[in-house]
Amino acid sequence: MKKLVLLAVVVVLTMNIAQAADGKNKKGKGGIQVLFEKLDLNADQKKKLDEFNKAHSEKYGQARKLKGDAHKAKLREITVARNALLGELLTGEQQAKLKELKAAKKGKKKESKDK
């Protein structure tokens, strides 16, 4: 019995290490941040986006503490501000690519929920 438990622990640890090596377990980088990496942003665009994220990090922290509708409202407020910035910052081609990436991500998310 002890060997079986030990084997299960080893298997779980091995799977976690494999995921981390794959880069799928990106702590702190989720959601739209991962999509930005695929947009080929220039240095100026990256700088402005980083400035936005730093300026709004406190608001993100506040939003995490909230629950329900207040949480959603705070995140929506940040999202509206970010989308306004992206409208000014991204080229037409980058905006189209972002829209495409968001749609693909949404489709994958829906497929995983349906399973």
C-alpha cells in the first residue's frame, strides 16, 4: 500500500514538472497577456502596455478582493480602459489578429466546458 501511494505522488509530481517545462503553467501571465505575446508588438507598444499594467495593478488587486457583481464591475472598468488604449496603440493588422486570437481562445474555452 505504501508503494502505491508513493507511486501516485511521484506520478503527480512528474506531471507538474512536465507542465512547467512545457510553459503551460505560466503564473502571473494569463488571459490577454498571453495573447499580446503573439501580436509582435514593437518596443514602444510594449512600454506603453507595461505602463498601463503597472498603473492599474492596484485596481487589479482591489478587484481580486471583491466578490460577485462588484468584482465583475471593477474588472470591466479596467477592461474598458485597456481596450481604449489598445484602440490607440495597435495597428489595424494587430487589432484584427487580436480579435482572431480572442475568438479562437473563446472557442477553446467553450469546448473544454462542453466536455
